[in-house]
Amino acid sequence: GAGVSQSPSNKVTEKGKDVELRCDPISGHTALYWYRQSLGQGLEFLIYFQGNSAPDKSGLPSDRFSAERTGGSVSTLTIQRTQQEDSAVYLCASSLEGQGQAPLHFGNGTRLTVT
Amino acid sequence: GDSVTQMEGPVTLSEEAFLTINCTYTATGYPSLFWYVQYPGEGLQLLLKATKADDKGSNKGFEATYRKETTSFHLEKGSVQVSDSAVYFCALNRYGQNFVFGPGTRLSVLP
């Protein structure tokens, strides 16, 4: 079946512009995560959606970052007034939340370059 | 809060060498434990998992055993190949909580 789909795969934007990154999780997955991965670095947690619960936004690095998940499915990560330090690969993942045993399924990411 | 610690990389091995990548965790309760792998230019993939103490996860010749007494989940492979060159991430998850990832360990296998 279809995996986690992210779009665009690559995005180049000028400093100061706003960008929107989209994630389509696997159908039926109730949990959705956004991570950021800078070149050669580990995963930086950004935000976590679980069903109808309030999202865990504790990883968002500044108020320029926001995310929403409409209808419990598609999610959009928005970065306002982009800065060069925002350049990274943004990864989305989803899981079928069970007793904490369900693995994450990752998309291929969106590579964001801020010039 | 919950945390995962991995051995610092990079790890460089010759083909057919034995691999161990250490992973220890701190968590309340009984988390599930995972190893993810990221091959060059690709996204993260689940490699193996274990959901309770003494469980052994295995896949593609890799193994890891959930050791609650030592809070560890070390990744092992008896004979690595060049194609195993990748970054390996240890992770844990508890019900209703966020996944917690280690910093990743880069493995390079030389022919």
C-alpha cells in the first residue's frame, strides 16, 4: 500500500518568505510526527499529533513554525519568514497508535534550502 | 524525561567484521524499543523492534535484545557488508507518548 507521502520533495526559497510543507500519512494512522534533520545530524522533534488530542508542540523551535492536521489526516507544516538556519530536511512520520508498540513509518522528506 | 543514548560514531569496519552499536535508554514504565536505519540519500526505515523485556528483534542479519536489567538494546550483526553502510538510530516509545530517538551512529563498511 501507499506509504507516507511528502511534498514537495525539494523546496528552495528566499530568506524571509513563507513556506508550506505537506504530509499525507498512511491511511488509518492516528499518530503523525514532524522531525527536522540537518545535514549529517540526528532527528530533531518538532510536533506530534495523536488523534483528536491537543498536539505536542514542545519541539517547535520558534513561533515562526506552526503545523496543523486537518480531519485527522493530512498535515501542513508552515514556516514563516524563513531564515537560513531553517535549511534542513523535514521528515514526516505516521504510526498506527497502539500500546506504544507501533513503529513509525517515515516519508522521504522535504529538503528545504533557504537562500 | 525519556532519553536514548547511543555510542558515538563514526564506526568504520572491514567487510565481514562483527558489529555492535550500543544503545541504552532511560524511561519510566515499559517502552517499546526500535532500531531504524537510514541508507545514504534515503529516508528512515524500521530495521527491527522489541516490545517487552527479553524480546529479541531481528532482521537482515541484525539482532537486538531488550535488556531491562541493563536498560539496553544493543544492535549486533555477525558479518557486515558494504551495503550495511548507513546511519543507525535507536529509539523508544511509550503508549501515548512521543517517540524518542538517539543521535544516530554512522557506520562505514570498507571492502
